[in-house]
Amino acid sequence: MPNRKFNPLFLALVLVLLVSACQQPEKELREKLYVFGTIVEITIRDKDEAAARAALRDVAADFRRMHKDWHAWKPGELSTLNAAIAAGKTAKVSDFLLSLLLQAQRYERTSDGLFNAAIGALVADWGFHNDDLPKGRAPPYAAIRAWVEAKPKVADLVIRDHEVSSSNRGMQLDFGGFAKGEALDRAVLQLKAHGIKNAILNAGGDLNVMGLHSKRPWRAGIRHPKTWGVIATVDLKPGEVLYTSGNYERFLEYEGVRYSHIIDPRTGWPVKHIVSASVIGRNGADADAAATALSVAGPSGWHRIARRMGVKFAMLVDDQGRIYLNPAMKARIQLEDEKAGEVILSPPLF
């Protein structure tokens, strides 16, 4: 979730629109909505303004339901399930929640457990269950150790039809690692249902694009993780997504040490080595989860996890400014900073 002191639309990605100076601008409708602690800006380029406005009304209604029922700590269906698990009880869930439980299990499996949506209790211990930046000290070592030893994981869920339970009461589900991507994916489906062909959805810098901008690709700039500038730009093809996970967005700072909100479930401690991970794909939820898993995997493990999660385009920046990317990603992006850090090219992912 974004730092409220800054504009969340600029925290991860800067959108650069390609419009020729001699062109007359096409009709454009913009709307800002709020979901999962992030402002989502939707830009629609379509001649039918009535259809666009109707689509935005439906998207807003969907976002309200997602924000309520997928929220990890505010009253809703997910928090009800978490309470049942903590009490050792079984809860009946709707299709709306069940689909995310199954997705979370898949991401955990393909990431070798580096993406763990059962980490909610630990996220709360670190103070990240709030919309504002947390304050205070890090959790006690004993609390972190106890969580790691309990090994909560989404695979512990027992799902029989719509009845869900878990013998591991330490599990508290938190979909923050991919719910934003899922929300944008569903918003795209709503726009398509209303006949919208050209649009871009920007959730705190994570992007889903539809069609084109003025007969040209939508161009995005990947924010430099250590400055307010852009480290690279990329033209996104129709239907593509670009998601970035960065430890500069949300953190706990205590006694001069900055702790990232991205937590390694193997240790219970925030990641240090990777500052940002960016993934291009065709599905927002998948790219969202993959960017988080690659951040946890770090320089030594990201390539293997990217392959397991089906990632075709990935770029990471570590705490020394080194840039890691696969050849396919290198061919897609243009590094904007001539003084960018050392570029480390991996073997092809596929």
C-alpha cells in the first residue's frame, strides 16, 4: 500500500502518453477510484462516452465489493474466514472468495512458497495492516521465530466445495500481494463487456492496458527505485500488464533502519537485497504475485522462480543499483539513465 505523503500514481510507475504535437487529441475520459489502499486511475479513449461512463459505474461497484470482502483486516468475507480459522472452525465461502483462495494456493506452489498469502499475522506484527506507514519498533525476535516455526501456508487450507478450514490456526490470509492485480483484471473484463477497446488502468503505477493510445502503443516508464526519475521505458502491447514490487513504497523505519513491507516467509524478516522487481505479462494478478516472489527470491533465485511462475519478461534492481534481466526483457525496454547500474543479463527464461 502506498505512502500517503506522496501521489500513489507516481510511486511505482510513470505513464508517458505518446501524442504527436500535430494530432488533434482523441476523446478521453478519466476516472479515479480507490481500492486496497491505492488510487486507481482509469483512462478510456472511446467515442461512446455513455458506454464508458456506464462501464466505470460497474467497475466502481465491483471495486467496493472487492475492497470489502477481500480486505485482510477490515470487516468482510476474508476477515470472517480468518476469524474462523483462528478459532479452529469451518467457514463457508462464496465463489467470489473461493477463486482467490485457489489462486493463492497456485502462486504458493509455483513460487516454492516464496509467495505466501498465509502471512497475514506476520504482516500485522510488522505494522503493515494499516493504510498509513507503520511506526514503532520491529516485532520481537521471539514472535517472528514463533511464526516461522508454525509454518503457516495456504496449502494448509482444506477446501471441500465451499467449506474451508485449516488445522494451522496461525494462518491468517492476506491477499495484498495479488488482489490489486486481480481487481484490475476484473475491471478490464467489465470494460470489455461494455464495448470499450482502448484504455489504461493505473493502480499506484501497476498497469493493465487495452488496445492502443492514438493508434500507438501505450508507453510506460518504470520508476528508478532510488530517485524520482525513470529507469526504463517500455511500449506495452494490447492486453499486456506491467507490475512492479518495490520496497521503497511502504516500509517501517526504526532507529535509522528501513524495513520493507515485502517479507520473506522463510525467515519472517523483510527482504533487503532487492529494491524493485518488474514483470510484464498478460494477467495482472499473475504479474503482481510474480513481482513479489521475485523480490523475495533475490539475485540468486529470481531466474528459477520466474521460470516456475511462467514469467517471460522480468527486471530486478538490487540495493547496489545492479540491474538483473532476461534477454527478452532487455529487448523490450529502453534504459533511460546512461549512468544506470551494472546490467547483469541472465540466460533466456524460455
